[in-house]
Amino acid sequence: MGDQICFDTRTIDDNREYPIVFWNHELSQEENLKQLEQIAPNFAEWLMDEVKASDS
């Protein structure tokens, strides 16, 4: 299945947005949950980063 970019629905901010995290497929569920890497504070910011990266 490979690595995943996911919403971390365990936390929500004041604007009712979820952070975006990287899920490493090589780690167990327990390991991933202990060391999730946040890659953006919300979907809109993640999407803008992706658009900017594709323009480069």
C-alpha cells in the first residue's frame, strides 16, 4: 500500500481543522502513532504546499 498522507483526527484546532501527518507503512500502528510527523497544520496549507511544489 505504501506510505500515506493522512488527517490526524485525534486532534482538531479552533477552526475545526485536522493536522496532516505522514504515515510510514514500514512501521507498526503503535510505532506510527508514537511518532507521527505533522507535515501541515491543515488540508488547505498542505494543498497550497503541493501546488507550489508542482510549480517548481
